[in-house]
Amino acid sequence: MALTGASDPSGEAEAGSREVPFLLRALQIALVVSLYWVTSISMVFLNKYLLASPSLQLDTPIFVTFYQCLVTVVLCKGLSALAICCPGTVDFPALRLDLRVARSVLPLSVVFIGMITFNNLCLKYVGVAFYNVGRSLTTVFNVLLTYLLLKQTTSFYALLTCGVIIGGFWLGVDQEGAEGTLSLLGTIFGVLASLCVSLNAIYTKKVLPAVDGSIWRLTFYNNVNACVLFLPLLLLLGELRTLWDFAQLGSAHFWGMMTLGGLFGFAIGYVAGLQIKFTSPLTHNVSGTAKACAQTVLAVLYYEETKSFLWWTSNLMVLGGSSAYTWVRGWEMKKVQEDPSPKEEEKSAVGV
């Protein structure tokens, strides 16, 4: 039986009990977002060091990418073995190499190889500050390929945001050229990387059933395939000979940095998934845009660069257009969820 006046203390107690989980959740979100930012930004700066550092002087971008894929394969197998040997320690699927599955994943793996290779080649030839603008056309390619491959149209407002992104990209290229720092090759690699990122997102959905819907299994097979396909490229491009003549080949520091780059490459997939889990896909995209802004500012400060007003304007256009696209798509999805079938009712009324 409830006593008179007993509801007030219980209400306060319930409010207090609700307050603690909210604070804990807010702290969790802050930590996860910070982890994503630190991992992503550190990976970009470390890869820039490995790919184009004057002190390292190593011209083997394919080998750097190959080694990072190899580290990912080893980590996946290690975590899988740990999950089997010590159940409850880590939540990781059992991994066993099945050649039939590897063949099923192969078309996606080719796109995946293009994505990571062109990303690294873009970073090799352009500055970290321009890296975000150089790869900014991913959203535009998403819209284009969604229409060409999936026959899905995009709203007028979303297309307007894509126009802003394209304008920012062209202005950024123009300003890099005006400052004498434009790498045409690096810009082309950035455009190709954006195309491959879009293709990777589309084909991942088609291939996931082959790996029982497991992102980690897909990561494992993608990287196994990549390691195999990179080997003939290393021979054809002469990177193994370049690596053999590399002065720091026996340096523990060099291999430590290479392995750390592989660890960051593996970790970014985990922390990105973690950020989506604790927030939402929409918040993840907004966080990625804000991270890109912080990364650009850090790069300009770290490399002691001086940029023009129009150069900064191009970055703001790219970041603003990307944020606006994310907001528009989120708003459209919310609108569909709230009122899912007015058009279907109209069609049924006319017998379509």
C-alpha cells in the first residue's frame, strides 16, 4: 500500500536514478567521439609521415597499404582466436578462411583496394590540410551512383547541398593552384578515392549476406583478398626492390610506425562503429565533418602554412555542404517515418 505523500520521495529517487544513467551515457558518448577523433586524425598524420616524410624518404605507397591490410588480417585472426579460447573476453566472430566466400567477396575487394590505395596516394601527393577537400566528392558520387545503379532519385534540397560541395571543391583546387601547392595527380587520386568510397558503400550491402551479415568477417575477407592482390602489384611496380634498398629497413622505429599505422587502420573501423552505436548514423556523419574541420586547422598549424581567405572559404563550403546534406537526408528520413505512405494511398485510390 502506498502511503500519503510517499510519491514525492519516490519521484525524486526515480529522477535521481534517471539522472545517473544520463550522465554516464553523456560521458560515454564524449569518450567515444573523442576516441574516434583521436584515432582518425592520428591515422591521417601517421600515414602522411609514412608516405611522404622527407626524413623517411620511402616511396612505396602500395607496400605501406599492403602492410596495413596484413596487420588487419593478423588482428582479426588474433581476436577470433581469443574469442574462441576465452569466451566472454571479446565479442568477435569465429573466422575461418573459406575460398568460396573469398571469391564471392572478390568484386567488392577490388573496389576496397581502389579505395584504400587511392586514399593513400592522394595523401602522399597533397597536403593534410587539402586532403579533406581533395576527397570531398564522396557525397556527390553517392547521389550520382545511387541514381545510376539503384535508380533512386534525390531531392532538390539534397542536390543543392551537392552543388555547394562541388563549388567548394573547385574553389579549393583553384586556390591550391594559386598558391603553387596544387598536385594534379593527388587531386585525381582524391576524386578516384571518393568514387571508390561510394562504390564500396553500395556493394557492401550486396556482399554482406555472403559473410552472414558480419562486418568483421567482411573486413577479414576484404583484407585477405587485398594482401593477395597487392603482391603482383608490388612486383610490377618495383616496390620490393625499393624496399630492399631502403636505408631504414632494419629500423625498429620504422616497423613500429608501420605497425602502428596498421593498428589505427584496424581501430578506425571499430571506433566508427562504436560511435554509431552510442549516437546515430546522422550524428556520426556530423562528427566526421567536425573532425575534418579540426584536422584541417591542425594541419595548417602543424605544418606552419599560410592560407588565403578563399582557401578557407572552400573548406567551409565543403564542410557546410556535407553537413547540410546530412541534415537534409536525416530530415527526409524522419519525415518518411512520421508519414510513410501518403503517396501509396494516392496510388491505391487511382488503382496504380
